[in-house]
Amino acid sequence: MAPDRVGVDLETSHGYLLKEASSALRSAMEEVLAPLGMTVTRYSCLELLAQRPGLSNSELARGAFVTRQSMNVLLRALEAEGLVTRPAEAPVGKVLPTRLTPLGRRRLARASKAVREVEVRMLSGLTNAERTAALDILRSMVTALRAD
């Protein structure tokens, strides 16, 4: 007789498989970004700023899944490298809106190309209908977990 099993079956756990996929994606992204002097977090920050110029430190931290403190350190480094600009003083309240510089846009373009290639590889075994279904399913999972 087998002892009582406590926990989840990793072979059939959606959460475990999702985490494994996330880890594999991150590793593949780090591999293509490293030669460009980028990390996934650095890339995420630049991509967020390209799509939503003027985001605050807090908004960028949430979007890149890091702490505000980590994002502040990253923004200072990006600013020192000339990839982003922030005003010396907040135009309104305490928020220092961050924007990409032309150099930041050029570096992001190379990184985005590399990341797109990883995503194409990740999705290569899926049909267009399956890709659409996967997006719907992932969005539904996020919505369900953030419901409270």
C-alpha cells in the first residue's frame, strides 16, 4: 500500500508546468540578451518605456516584476548609460516620468528582435488558432488569480 500522497502531482500540475515554461523562456531570453549587454529586467524596462513613455518608477517596477528599489537602481544605471532620461524635478507630484533616449531606442530595437526570435521559437509548434487560444487561456488565468 502506498503512503498517503500530500501535495501536487508535478506531472499534471498546470502551475508547475507554467513555472517551468516561464523559467525556460527567461533562460532563452537571457541567452540572446546577454551578448547585447542586456538582462530580461533591463529589456522589460526599455520595452515598457517604448510602449508607455513617461511611466513612473513604481509603474515600471510592477510591469517588470521587480521591487521599486531594484527598479530605481536600474533606472539610475540606464540614465548613466544614456538610455533613458528623467527630469531633475517632478513636473507634478513626486513622479519622475522616464523616457527612452534615441540611444535607448536603438539598443531596444536590437534586443526586441532577439526576444521576438525566442518567442517565435517558443510558439513554433502551435497553429495560429492554438496561439490565439493560448493567449486567451493565459489572460483568463491572470484574471482569475487577480480577482481578489
